[in-house]
Amino acid sequence: MKMLAKYIARRIAKHAKEVHDAKVAKQLKRINPAGLLKLTEIKKQRKSITGNLLL
């Protein structure tokens, strides 16, 4: 009985991973690399500004 439960749990985990990977891949297709780079630059600038304010 334990082996059956382990097998089912493994299959569920594998399926969940496949669904998650497909979802992430779909989201990555929609992301514009140039826009992402610009967003990271803005975040870096904000972080450095707030870091200077704390000093």
C-alpha cells in the first residue's frame, strides 16, 4: 500500500512540475527582453537611491 501511495505522489509531483514548467515557458515567451533590461536598470537605480538615503 505504501508503494502505491509513493507512486501516486511521484506522479502528481511530476505532473505538477510539467504544468509549472509549461506555465513558466509561456510567460517567458511574452516577456520582452529589452523591457526586462530596462526594468532591472530602474530597480537598480531605485535601490542605490534608497541605499544612499539610509546612510
